[in-house]
Amino acid sequence: MVGYRCEIVNTATGEARTYESDRFDESTPFWWRDGNYACDCNRKTTWLRLADEYPEDCTDEEDEALCPCGHGSFRVAELVLMDGRRIPIDRPV
Ligand SMILES: [Zn+2]
């Protein structure tokens, strides 16, 4: 199993944080393009967690207020696999 990393960019501030995983498989691009991790809510949760900024004890209501659903607030341009392959995710703006 090959690993990968990607930059999650907060488009309001331009701040990029690097997400890494040791599990890339056939469904991973779909997961970022059209699955759970296409949505800003999960991207923001992940982005916050990368800096230990996500309040892990928050309620569902607090989570929804902090990390609303949507598209365009957190961008992922591509996945970079550890074997050198690059997989485009979000369309260029
Ligand atoms: Zn969502």
C-alpha cells in the first residue's frame, strides 16, 4: 500500500497544511473529489486537527457551526503519492 500527502489550503487566508496518509487505494481520489472529503466540513475538521486546533470535545451543533458544509473554502489541488504519481483533485479556479 502506497502512502500519499496533500496540501489542504484555507482559501480565506492562503494557509496550507499538509495531510499525510499511509493508505492510498483506488477509491482515494473519489473520496477527495466527490466523497466525504470533497466537503468543506470534513476538510476543515482535518485542517484544524493538523494544528491541534479542533475542539475534540465539541457537540455536533458546535461542529456544524465551526465546520459548515460547502465547497471552495478549503482546496486540495492534488494528491502526491510516495511513488511520485500526482493525482489532480479540485479543478483549478
Ligand atoms: Zn459537509
